[in-house]
Amino acid sequence: MAKLHQLLDETKTDFLVFRSTLCPYCGLAKRMLKGKRMSFTEINFDIKPEWRSIVVNETGHRTVPMIFDLREGTPIFVGGSDNLQRYLK
């Protein structure tokens, strides 16, 4: 899982969002982050499918979006869009 940890460490935005192209929940998560004026980096599993198994193995979370909060020193796995909504309150 060193590849995921390296990506989390190197990403210079508030959040990292793993998503799929036709996912309505991914769009909702992006709108929530934009509404809170949070910066985010997206990785689309449809374009980079090798990331899906890496993130699933690390988090156990199988659905998109898969969202990480990178604002603190240690990345926090938030979960999906419902989790993000509760997390940002």
C-alpha cells in the first residue's frame, strides 16, 4: 500500500476523491467540497483502474466516491458522499 500512502503524502489539496465517470454520488461529493470552498484532487477509476484495487484493499470501501481528508498531517479516510456530508458539518 506504499503507492497509496505516497499519493496521499504528495497530493497538495484539501481532499483526494477517487471516483467513476457516471457516478451521481461522486458529483454530489464534488459539489459539497466546492460549496465549502475546499480544494480537491480527483482520480477517475475509469481512466486509472489500477487504483481501485489499491484503495479497496487499504480501506475495505468498495463503492465510489472514496474520499480522503488531507488537511491534517495524517490523511483521514472519510468514506463516500454520505460520510462526507456528515463529516463536513
